[in-house]
Amino acid sequence: MKQGMASENDSSVKEFILLGLTQQPELQLPLFFFFLGIYVVSMVGNLGLIVLIVLNSLHTPMYYFLFNLSFTDLCFSSVIIPKMLVSFVKQNTISHAECMTQFFFFCFFVINEFYILTAMAYGKYAAICKPLLYQVTMSYQVCHSMMVGVYVMGFFGGLVHTGNMLSLSFCDGNIINHYMCDVLPLLKLSCTDTAINELVVFIVGGINIIVPCVTVFISYTFILSSIIGIRSAEGRSKAFSTFIMQGMTSANDSSVKEFILLGLTRQSELQLPLFFLFLGIYVVSMVGNLGLIVLIVLNSHLHTPMYYFLFNLSFTDLCYSSVITPKMLLSFVKQNTISYAECMTQLFFFCFFSIDECYILTAMAYDRYVAICKPLLYHVNMSHDICHLMMVGAYVMGIVGAIANTSSVLSLTFCDGNIINHYMCDIPPLRKLSCTSTYINELVIFIVVGVNVIVPNLTIFISYTLILSNILGIHSAEASQYRLEPADSSDIAAIASISGSN
């Protein structure tokens, strides 16, 4: 494929140097572990979803597209991240041939992802706007043809872009100010006129962005207009449910449309006292978290890394409480029913905020480690950019974990039993209600939960072990007290107030 193109390329440059994200040595290790964590989660999440779809007979159009989307995302991550991680630990060189290969597969998988999302949007349009024709318009032959078209567009786009880059000449400059071989850095390095190359990039890139975006926009416009055109509230609710859960619920042939939450107790004499007890706890939690959020926002002296994490911890705890407690309180005063869609939504946000909270506490432990063990580098290692990256990582881990857990439960079939012996939709009671094998689901849940429990706890344990060993290594008791108090006492009090309100 490249032989004819490479012969035209008279570059004297045989390899490039990838500078990566940053040249500041103190940021290299935190960024390495941050992106390594994202890569591991991405691999586990995508592989878990692929295995779940293959082994659990989730052979519907939407799951077929999800399978290909997970595969594409897995490959896309593997093309970029491993090479990027190298740049954090040593000078990262890449040969001309490797650079062009990486660039080809980068373009191929990016374009693939655009068109798979387009196919999924069309699938939702067919399910909601033309439900009677869904089995015809989204038959296996049509779905396979769509996916063949997706990969053809990806291959063609990757080929054109790579051929375009291979026609450039690189004379002396070989330093790419990026973490991968991409269009703009390569165009900047060229020592020949790039006007034609830029035009080709503009045309091919424009087609592969505009066509999917316009198709997705038109599909969702028709979907929304179709839902708005439904007169009855019940019909609109059903359409929205189809819109959100389409493909997943079609695979789930459960006869159960709603569940009954039994709550904490069936003893009537305990209902009212428990109602007021948990209502009081919820009010205290809301007031405490909202008060801390307002205090941090309004007081400029509290705009530090630790209080930034406390702000996010309070917000997460507030949302977490609101996902569970209001629905639980209902079980004390009346029979508490919850629809299938509401149950899955509650489970998703419960998992999201639980995982998110684990990683925020991990970030706070790392912050304390840097403050006590490396105080001179604190403002560098805990800069605003690093803190923002940590929080983005926490929310990404929460979303990926929640999607994996919720998808695992969505694949279960519920035949007749709809009584959940719990005050919320949680994984163990839902798994007990399933009338199909739950082995694969248990395996996926075990892996996802294991990662999101072990990684934060291990990081926190290591951080505080290093902190304690550092403090114990100080010979002067007065010096030890001095180093411990400003770093931890006020923060521990704030964290304790949040924990106490849960």
C-alpha cells in the first residue's frame, strides 16, 4: 500500500521525536498513572461489554452496533495511549513508517466511530418513528451492510489522509510537538508547500464530519418531533423510554415492567419513626453539603486543591443521597413501586456517584501525601491543571463503571418476580430476581467493582503509609505536630462532617 507513496517521499527524516503532553519532569509520573488508569478502565469496560454481548445472546441491532463501537474504541485507545505513555518515562521516538501506520489507524478508527454513531442514531429513528417496520428496516442484512459501509468509509478516509501525509517532504525538523502523529504537527514540519495537502485534509475531513453530524441531527430532529406529536402523556413517556433504552430493552424480553421496593422493614409500628429518622439524616446531609459548597465558592481563601476536592466530594455526596433517600422514604408511607426504566436509571446514578466518591477520596489522599512528603513541590504537583485532570479522571471512571454495571443488569431477564427486598434498585437483589443465568453478569460486576474498590483503597493505603512514615521520621515532636496540623486537621474535620451526615 505504501510502497508507491513512499517512493515519492524524499524526506531525509527517518524518525520523529514525540514531545508528549508536557516537558515538566514533576508532572510526568502523575500524568503517566492518570492516563494508564484511563486506558485500563477503557480496556476493561470495552472488553467486558464485548464479552457480555457475545456470550449473553444480546444479538439485536443496537447491541450489534455497541459491539462494533466498543471494538473500535478499544482499538482507537490502543493506537494512541501506549505510545503516549512512553513519552512520560523516556524520550519517545517513532520511525517514519511507524508514524504513518499510527496515523492511518488513528484516522481509520476515528472515522469508523463517527459512522457507527450515525448508524445508532438511524436505529433509534427507525425504532421510534417507524416501529412497525423496525424488523425490516433494521434487519441483520441491513445492519451488516451498514457496518461494511462504516469500515469502507474508515478505510478510504484513512488511506486518503495517510497518502496525503506520505507525499510531504521532511528535510531536517523531526520534533513533533504532540503525543502522536497527527495532521497539523506533520504539516508544520514539512519543508514543501502544503496548500494541496491542506485542501485534501479539509475536503475529506469535512465530509467525514459533516455527513455523520447532519445525519445524527436529522435523525434526532425526527425523533423529537415524533415524540412531541404524541398527544397522550403516557405515549410520550413510552416513546422517551424507547428513545433512552432502545436496543437494550429490545434484547431484554422481561415481562416485568415495574418493581415493588419492600424497603427496610414491613413492621408498621417502625415505619413512622424510621421515616423521620432518615428524613432528618437527609436534611442534615443536604444542609451540610450545600453549606460547605457555598462556603468554598464564596470564600476565596478556600480556593486550594484540598477544598477543590472537598467541593466535588460534597457535590457528589449530595447527589448520591438524593438518588437513594427520597425513594426510600416513600417505602415508609406507602407501597413503593418503581418502573423498569426508573430502576435502571437509579442504579446507573448510584454506581456513578459511588465510584466517583471513591476516586475523589483517592485524589484527596494523594494531595495530603504531596503536601506532607513533598511540600516544596506542592504547588507544581497539585497545580490547577493537575487537579482538574484528577477530577475529570474521577468522573470518567464513574461513568465507565456505571455503564458497565448497568449494562450488565440490563441484559438480565425478569419473568414474573418483581418484588425487590431492598429500599433501592441494587445489583444483588436484581440478580436474585433474574430467571436466566447470571454467571457472565457476576463476572463483569466482579471485575468492574474489583477495579473500582482495589485501586482507590490501595492508593489511599500507600499514600497514608508514606505520610505516617514521613511524620514518624521527624525526630522533633514539635516539628511533627507543626507539619501535621496545618496539612490535615481542618481537612479531616471537614471530611468527618460529610461522612457523619451520610
